Amino acid sequence: MTEPKDSRNKRLTYIITGAVTLVLTLVVLAATFSPPTPENAVTGMLDSFVHKDVETLEKYVHPSVLESVQAQVSVYSDSLWQVFWQDGDLLFEHYNVDEAVINGDEAVVTVYYGPGLIQADDFLLRREGRNWKVYDVKD
């Protein structure tokens, strides 16, 4: 005896819905648990300069950079870190992050920033566990 056509359509709808849900769940899980990229670390760092958020900055920079930023905040200095901290809201209002060049546990990310995106610096990163940390900048 054959099933009614309506019953087969319902079953097919349930199977397709389940398959689509499974695929979407796998995509979300892969995105959630995939390791952070160097570009994301640089973007997070730049945004923390814009908002002058030291706690967020800690997540994206090597401790030596954080020490430099904090030490230079209290003393006038013309270092890039000081300029980034003081003028980050203006410098990084608009910026463009290039694709990282990765070599083992090190990466270089070039950022174009400033009015007209005419300034460019290379941010040097090292992988620490799963995360990338900015440890230097070259102009």
C-alpha cells in the first residue's frame, strides 16, 4: 500500500528543514570556534585606540606594547603608540586593513588610515596560543 502524497510531502519538508538547520548550525559553530585572525586582532586594537579602552587593548597587544602605551600616557612622547593613544579617534575613524602575510607564528598586517587613508603602517604580530598579539609597528 502506498502512502498518501500529502504524507510524503510532509516528511520531505521535515527532512529538508532538518538538513538546512544542521548545515546552518555547523556554519555558526565553525565561525564561533575558528581561531581569530591577525586582521581581527589589528582591528580590535585600532578600535580600542578610538575608544581609549585599555581593557580591550590588553586583548590585542603584547604586554610590552601595553606598558609602552601606559608609560607614555603620563609623559609626553612622540612615539607612534603615544600618537595612536592620543589621536586614535581621529586617525582610525576610517581605516583599511590589508590581508595578513603570515609566516609561521608571525604575521604582518598593513593598515591604511588617517584622512584620505594616506598613512600606512605595518603592524607586526605573534601568535600566542590561539590568539594573535600586536608586538610592534613599523612606519
